[in-house]
Amino acid sequence: MSVTAQAAAPRRLARSRFTFDRLEVLGPLFIIPAILYVVVLVGLPFLLALYYSVSAYSIFNPSYTFVGLKNFREVIDSEIFRRTLANTLIFTISAQIIGLLLGKIGAMLLMQEFPGRRLARALIVLPWAVPVSLATLAWVWMFDSLYSVINWTLLAAGLIDPAHRPQWLGQEDLAMIAVATVHAWRLFPFGVVIFLAGFTSVPQDVLDAATIDGAGFWRRNYQIILPIIAPIIMIAVIFGTVFTFTDLSVVYLLTKGGPINSTQVLGSLAFQVGILSGDVAHGAAICLFLFPFLLVAVILLLRSLRRREI
Amino acid sequence: MAAVVVKDLRKVFGDVAALDGVSLSVRDGEFLVLLGPSGCGKTTFLRIIAGLERQTSGDLLINDEIVNDITPRARGVAMVFQSYGLYPHLTVANNIAFPLRTQGTPRPDIKRKVDWAAGLLGIDHLLHRHPRQLSGGERQRVALARALVRNPTVFLLDEPLSNLDAKLRASARSELKQFQQKVGTTTIYVTHDQVEAMGMGDRIAVIDHGKLRQVGTPSEIYDHPADDFVASFLGTPPMNLVEHNDGLLGFRPEHFLPREMLDGAALSELPFRIDRMEYLGSERILYGALDGFQAKREITAKLPAHVPLSGIRAGEWHKFAVRNAELRYFDRDGRRIVSPKEQAR
């Protein structure tokens, strides 16, 4: 009897115990850090840059006088800026192509079975994981005018004339090759990882089917594997482009933009003008030239990505 | 003429023998089913024939030519994979055309052959779709069309029905068989499903642990299993095996019937203790034990459901019997002993 009496009033479970099971609580909780990050560290600086770029602000004369597009006009008119813009494009495109191409080859090698493959796969990430300043310092020595191991090797191999050893960081053409090489070297592990992920995502059945259908190495690669992993590579290209286009560390650490601005890129120029020289307004204007380029690149790539999926 | 012959084929992975000396010849135009539990080496066998793997030793002949070191594309075999292996970025038409393109077939011929294969499999209306827009059954047809389109010497099918749902599988089974009879291409079909094997195979090759246990027509395999493995692998439930005179005695559940249902002929009476019964609609499975016999597994009897169960109740003994002609004997190692009477036949 007492049992039936109790059953008549079912116990209500404490709601508070399951607060975090509720989507309307948990969802915002998870998204807030991301929103904060974007607003504080991306949104605010961007708005500040917009603001500075149309003012006459410098650290010596912190005036917020509105000057319209004067800063932009002056920047575009400057010889250095135009050279920098071209450098940035060359730097980005060549580092991208070399890095991803080597990444693809590296990934193909790492797909093969060989003793020590796991170790090799682990070591390949190093250029990506090592702090850029440390890694670039090592490269500075490798490119050094007197102590360059690259030159020593070339000399020993009889490929260069001791009287005319290349000044990797001192000649305009070679300096660009040097910075692009170092950046490609940094992108390489990223390319390897992306291509490895792509290759392993292609079903073995599909590859076997292609083999039986008579596709050789090249046809399998360019008519089957690459189109299948294209969306993954697109992401690598977007990421790599943004990463390279905005990078100033390699250039700054290796050449500081020299010689004679031959390796100056948008990032390093903006840093030099805006921070080192204190001309915040012109620095901000230079920086903002990154924006349309990146916007166009990302839109183009995202569109091609979506076309792939349909 | 034999389309495919393998001689003492061995394949070793590390220290595991996936195939341990298999010899088999597949006749021209035949539908041969390789049947075995998972991990028995049947897929490895198929991949060696296709040229996707190289055997450790032994010879492989296709159309009387040794093809041990011939590349897959030169062997003229076509393969349909378990998950079909369709190219996800190509339309159905381009999927089917792919093997022709690799051969450098002229463009008008490609179009003609693709249309022909698509028509034969009833997928003409799907030619412009991508694989992901197709159902499982449609994908399977595309895979078949792609295999068919270049007139292969041999079709290799690796469990092509296992990704279909049960209902579709039954209809796909008979369609596939009809299709094979129509094109008349030698076919090697790998499966672990005995229903597929029995229903489709001209002959069945039973493989276990990399060894060929028996090759024969479905009725040979079912009625005259060569050893205790084949006997217990086929049939649901499988053959009853009990210890008998230093060997094994076997009989199929459907031949193990209440004594009163059998008349005439020579019988062996076996008292059967029924432990439980399963009603399956068209039949009843009775589980239990025999008096005086040691069995490896529970003894089962399969009765048509329309037979009245007079006096048969769970937990009670009932007099059951098997016709002597249906008894099978195996020696201590499980190999079939052929009775003198059978040999005379």
C-alpha cells in the first residue's frame, strides 16, 4: 500500500544537475572563446588599422586628424611600395609552389614502406615546429658570406668560382631566392602533412580499380588521386597563401628587406614604416593593402572548393 | 579449355601463410565461387589473379599463358570491389569509359561501348550523375558496367553484394547470375555467404586457412562434403557431427526427423532430447542432444513448420531417425570416408 502511495508523486529530477546537457547553455559556452578571440585580437586591430590609415597619426605626433585617402595615395606613389608589392607576390607564389611541390613528393616517398618510416614522418615536421627565429638563424649562417656551408659545398663540387662566390643575402636576385627557399622549407612539412592526409584518404579500392583498369603511375596520380584530394589541397593553398602573404619573420630575420628593398614584402615594410619609423598612419595603410589581396584569394579558393563538392 | 589455372599457389605475409599451396583450374565461361570464412585467404587469391599482389611461389595461367610477372593492365582481367571502387570525381559515363581511355580506345568507340554496357545493365539514365548520387544497387551496376566494357578474359568479383541490404541482395544475386550467363565471361566470385555461393556458383571452391578444402558443384559440396570443415561450414544449421568409431558421423538437420515421419528404407534410430525449439515461419529448428553420442556442438533437427509436433516437447526425449543413405562418415582427421555402397554408384 505504501508503495502505491509513493508512486503517485513522481520525484522531479533536479534540473540544475543537467545544466551542461542543455544545448542552449553548452553551445554558447563553447563558442564564446572563439568569438572573443576574433573580436579582441582580429576585429579590434583591424578597425584600429582602418582608423589609423586615414589619419595623420605618428608616434611623434599622435594626432587623429582625418586626412582621407592621402596616406594611400602617397603609399601607391612610392617606388619602394610598388617594388614591395611585386616582391610579395613573387615571394608568396614561388614559396607556395616550391613548398607544396616538394611536399607532394615528400608525401609520396613517405607513403612507401621502408625501415624508419615512422621516424622520418616524425622528423619531417621539424621545420614547421622549430621557432621561426631559431630556424632562420641557422639559415643566416648557411647563407653567410664567409661561412656559408652552401658555398663550401658548391666550391668543393667545383660548381662555383672561388673568386665569385655568391653572396646569398647580398645580391638582389639571390636574396629573393634565399628568402623564398627558407619560406618554402618552412611550408614543406605542412605540404607533406596535407598531402599525406589526402593520399591516405583515397580508398585503396579506388586505387586498385584504377590499376586494374590500366592506369599507370602518372594517370593514377593526375586523373584519380589529385582530383580526389583537390579539396584538401585547396585548403593547403589557402592556408599557405595567407601564411606566406602576411609573413614578415623570414624576411625580417634574413635580410631586413634588403639589399635595396629587393626582398621587402608588405609585412616587413609595414613593420619598418609603422613601428620602427613610427609612422603609424602610413604603416596601417601599407598593411591594409594585404586585405583586398587576401580577400580575393580566399573568395576565389572557397568558390572553387564549393564547386568541387557539387 | 581453362581460363584461369593456378598451380600450387602460395602467398606468405611475414610468417603467416595466407595461401598455402592452392591449385585450381577455372573453366572457360564458368561461374566459380570462392567460399570461405573471413580471413581465409580468398581475397588474397583474387588480388593475385588480378595482379594487385605477387604470389610468393606457384604459377598463375590466364588463357594458357603464364602471367606471374605480367602487370594488371596486361592481364585483361576486370574486378569489381566490395565497395565498388568507383571514381568519386567522375560521372558514371566517365567511370565506365576510364578503362577504355587507358587503352587509348578511339572516342566514338568509347561512346558506343559505354552506351552498350549502360544499356545492358539498365543504367543509361544515370550516365551524367556522380557516384555519390547513386544508391548501392546502382553503384554496383556501374562497377559491373566498368568491368564489362573492355571485354575482360575474367571477371573478378570481391563480395560485390555485401554492401547491399538483404532484400536488394536477393534480387541482385539472381540478376548477376543471369547477367553472367548472358555475357558468358569466366567469373571468379569471392564471398563468405553460402547462400550466394549455392545460388550462383556453377562450382564452389571452399577455402579455409589458405587451403583449398573442396571444389565441386553446389550439390556435391552440400551433399558430399569432403571433410568436417566443409560439412560444418555449409548449411544453416550446419551438419550435425558426432563422435563415432574413432571418427565422425555426420547428418544434415533436415534429414534428422521424427521416427514416425520416415518409413521403409534402412534407418538409424537415434533418441533425441529436445532442449529448445525455434519457430522460423517456414520451419522449426530443434536443439538438443543425442543419447550415447559425443557431439562437438548442439545437435539440431530441422522440421518443416507444417509438420504437427505431436508428442515433441522441449525437455523430453523423442525417437528420431536418419536414413542410412544420408549418413556421412569422416575419419579421425576429419576427411570423408566414402562407403563402399557410394563408391559403387
